[in-house]
Amino acid sequence: MAAVGRATVRAVKGRAKLIPQRAALVLTQAAVGRIKLLLADNPDKTGLRVGVKTRGCNGLTYTLDYAKEKQKFDEEVTQDGVKIFIDSKAQLTLLGTEMDFQESKLASEFVFNNPNIKGTCGCGESFNV
């Protein structure tokens, strides 16, 4: 599978923990819009898969890939017409997380605002829970 792109992780401090009402992951409208654009360019894909792998100086990092279908143990989040499949290994690290998409003059990336994170590395790519 081809990677969708880069993602940044931010520990959320001073904010109440997000408590998911219906979904393990909540998408901002910016994230929904970007995912729709990505999927429009890849009509054979039905959504994005969020995973986690051991990498970086702080232990874990999120991965984003295109997905054709839900895998056996994936959690499926559907919001505003887009589907996110959460790999079973990433489910506990994502509970209560908000997925955003941010653009600046220097970067465009998905950002995971995660209240469960205990620490992140200096560049924001890896985290620990």
C-alpha cells in the first residue's frame, strides 16, 4: 500500500479529555475535506487506514494508508461520508482523539490531537502512551 503522507501527533494539555460518543476517532471538517480530496484521486479506495508502528525517538508513530476494505479486526469510523479504518493495534492509542488537517506555507499534514499521549519527540512524529 502507498502511504498517504505525513502525520503529526500532539499531546493535548489543559483540555478535558475527549470522550467519544459514537466513534473512537473524531474528524474535523478540515480532515473530512482533505480525505474526500485524497479519495477522489483514488476511486478504487474506500477510505484511509490508521495504524501504529514502533518508530522514532519516543516509541510509536501513526501511519496513514489508503484502504479498499475493512480488515477483520479494524474499527470503522464513518463521518460526513468518509471512512477511516483503525487497525487493531492503534485502537487503544486513538480513543478520544481528534484528527485534523492543517496547512501552512511550509507544510500540510494530518494532526492527531490525542489526550492519551504522555510524551512526544521534538519533531512531533513519535509519541508514547
